[in-house]
Amino acid sequence: MTRIGFTGGIISVLLGVITLITTSSINEIMPKIARIVFMTTTGSYSDVDYRMNFSYVNTIAFILIIVGIIFGAYCFISENKK
């Protein structure tokens, strides 16, 4: 049973890391795509207009990482005690 918990902890950490990488990538790529679009048209361009607020998603990702580390460590330690 502890191996399942350890695996679940690792999956939780990986999901959190993948979420953080995805949101960071989106915040870097979207302003560049918008700049390319505005090069072909007239109008004003500002990086701030195309940065998304992922604070809620990033908070959940950090919680997933922390819970995954704690749960994985607990399962790993409890398995080694047996």
C-alpha cells in the first residue's frame, strides 16, 4: 500500500511541475505571438495586455508539489521501517 502512496506522491509532484512549466511557457509565448500579429496590423501593443494571471493555478501547483513531497516521503519512510 505504501508503494501506491509513494507513486501517487511522485505523480502529484510531476503534475505540479508540469503545470508550472506550462503556465510559464504560456506567459512567455503569448506576448510574442501578439507582437507578431500587431506587426501586420496597426494598433498599440503592450506586453502587459497579453500576460495572463495564473496565480491561482500556480498556487495549486505549489500545493500539489508540497503535498506530493510530504506524502511520498511519509510513504517511503514508513516502508523502510517495516
